Amino acid sequence: MRTFAPAAATGAATTADGPSPAWGIRRAARLAFPTPAALAGDPVHAQRLRRYLADLLRPYGRELDPDALGPDAVSCDGQSYGEMAETLIDAIVPAGESVDLLVLAHSIPDITPGRATTTYLSHVCPGTPMAFAVSDQGAAGAFTALRLVDAYARSGGLRRALLLVVEQDSLPYHPGVPVPEVAGSRGVALLFGEPLPGERAARISRVGTHLLPTDSPGEARAAELALLGGGPEPVTAVLGGVPVAGAAHALPADLRFADAGQPGTGVWWELAGELAGPSTGPRRLLLADHDAGLHHLSLATVDLDGADGVSR
């Protein structure tokens, strides 16, 4: 599945003190990757993979998971972050445009040789941008990446930024940490910049992650969501892992629930769909994701104006 805005031709400008008031999400794309990665059928790569992973894990007292790469297996069946990222970059960056900042958010490390993570993505992204990776933060990782994009934009001099949120459904090794079960490999791309004529503005107004006490009741979480999502515009809430039992009175009436099988990309997948939909007038999108294992509640708000544009 693929959803994205049509290409635009020219760039955007920032002021000396930061982005213009309209600076925000210009384009959104979401892609599912149901087929095996390109390297899945390469036996030479598989042998190198076994040796590399065994050598990497041995100093830490860990061994390669025998069920992950059996004697007849050639490689993992999933998609690597690098391969997904390259496809997303091709789908969302318009011809003739360049990117200044690239941030990749993922929650499970991919250490497979030959399958580039963000360290090796800058050369395949137009403009050879400064690149960062955010991992090992669970559901909060993409929100941290969004905070990074927002901070660089407010510092001034940043014309365009690209945020990639990806997750894969298989790993060729045992990561040594609890890993959520993922239903499929998916990726979401958000291209930031100043909207061109005819484009609908999608501005980031607030973003943050809160460490909750383990005994925090659902009512307190929901009240915090309502506070962050408040404002004169109608609010659509996209929830991932947020308990709502007994607290529906504190939540916006218009709710979207992320796919529980996509703990890393779920709320962002729904955001991309909302941005690609028809305009319904000015409104606020509230993203909220709760990581029960890390006790993190992450929130972000995206404000939309009422103009029709390329996000449709």
C-alpha cells in the first residue's frame, strides 16, 4: 500500500530565527513491504551473515539464535531498514529537491552487514543530508526523532527535513532484549518544509515524551491527552497502546486506533493516512503512544488548516 502527495518543484525558505509559521509536514507516504528483502535469496550473504553475527555476539556471552538462521535458511525473510528507507526516499522526495536533515527512527537494532542503516543513507538521499538514527526507545523513538527535526528547524537555516519511521517483522539474530511482536514490515515517511502554493499546512505544535509512574491510572493518562489535544479546532486523536477504559470522558470524541501489530509505525501510519485524506476544515491531530514496558507516554500535536492541497 502506498499513500503520498504529488511532487512539488521548488524549495522553501527559513528565517534567521527559524522556520516560517507555515513550516511543517508537506508530504506523507506510507508503504508496506510484504515480500522478502532483496538479499533474502543470496547464500553467500547468508554465510557472511552467520559468521558476522556469531563474532559480534560472542564477546557479550550470546549466541546466534539457531532458529533464526537454520542450516537451510539463506537469510531473514523481512526487509532491512536501509532497504525500506531507500524506497521511501524515492517515493516522497520530489525530483529536483534536496533534503538537509534525515532522521530514521526504529525500535529494534538491525546489525546485518550490507544492509545499511541511517549511517549509510545520506548518500542515497538527494542533498546528502546530515543523518541521525534513533533506536532502543520503543514507541518513543519516533517522537524523539520528531523532536530532533523540530529543534533543528527552530534553529534556522533548515529548508527541508525527512523523518522515516520503520519497523521490520523478522530478525536473523536474538537481540538480547524484549522485542515486540510485529505483524509486518512497514515504513512511513514525512517530508518537512515550507508548503508550496496550493499545499495544505500541517504544523507540529507540541511534541514530548513523559515517564509515567507504574501505578498511574488510565484516567490520569487520558486527562493528559485531553489537555495536550485541547484547542479551538476539532481534535482527532490517534492512539497507540493508550488505555482508555474508564476514561472515555476525557478523550476527544473522534478517535483512531493504531494497529496493535505495528507497535513502531502504528500511529504514524494513521497520521500519513489522515494527511492524505480530504480536507475537513481546520483541526488538530493528536498522536499518543504508550509503551507499557518502558512506561513512556509520548504525545504530539499536528495542526491542519482548512485549505485543500497536495496532502490529499
